[in-house]
Amino acid sequence: MAVFRELTFQYNGEGLTVVPSLIIQRRIKPRGINNVLLANKCLNGGADLEELAVVHAEFVRAAGGEITEEDSYGFLTAGDQGEIILFQQAYVEAVLPSVDFGKKQEGQGKTRKPKKATPKT
């Protein structure tokens, strides 16, 4: 069973796609960042921007982009708010795969068989 699913977020108007993995999360953890705690703070408010800048830079790099942590911090403090929110949602979904902001791909989830019509008599 695949735990991680492909996620898309925006950075400076460019759509980036990444499949999060434990490798990405393990690159973040040695910096003293608790991914689950930070993801919860993204959901509930109070996320530390310095920690989020580290995470953002790792995600952009994993998606094939080039970025410094300083650039990520600048993006988080002065960037497009819509892009910042989309990134935070992607990060939350990466760390907490059970969280879904209504973006499940078609075919995921349970399907019901259609009920057979019963003739009226």
C-alpha cells in the first residue's frame, strides 16, 4: 500500500509536483524539526516560519527546483498568500497522509454499486 501520494504546490507562479517520502522527512528531522508538530501548527496556526522555510526548501529541491533557505523564508514572509497556503496544505498531507483537503484523485476511496431499479407493480 502506498502511503504517500503525489502532491502539487506553487512557488513563484510555477507548479511543482513532488511525491513526499520518508527520505525528505529524514532530511528535515536532523535540523530539530518535528514534522508532525509543525504540520499540526500549519493546520491550527502558530507555525514557526524558520522551520517552515527549511521544509519548503526541501520540498522545492525534491520537486527539482533550486532554492536556498533564505529564498524560502522570503517567500513565506512576502510571497503570494495563496501559494503559501497551498504549500502548507501539501506539507500537511505529506506528513499526515490521512488528512485530505478534498484533493483525492479519482478512483480513490470506496465505491458503491448502483442499486438495481425495482419495477413498480
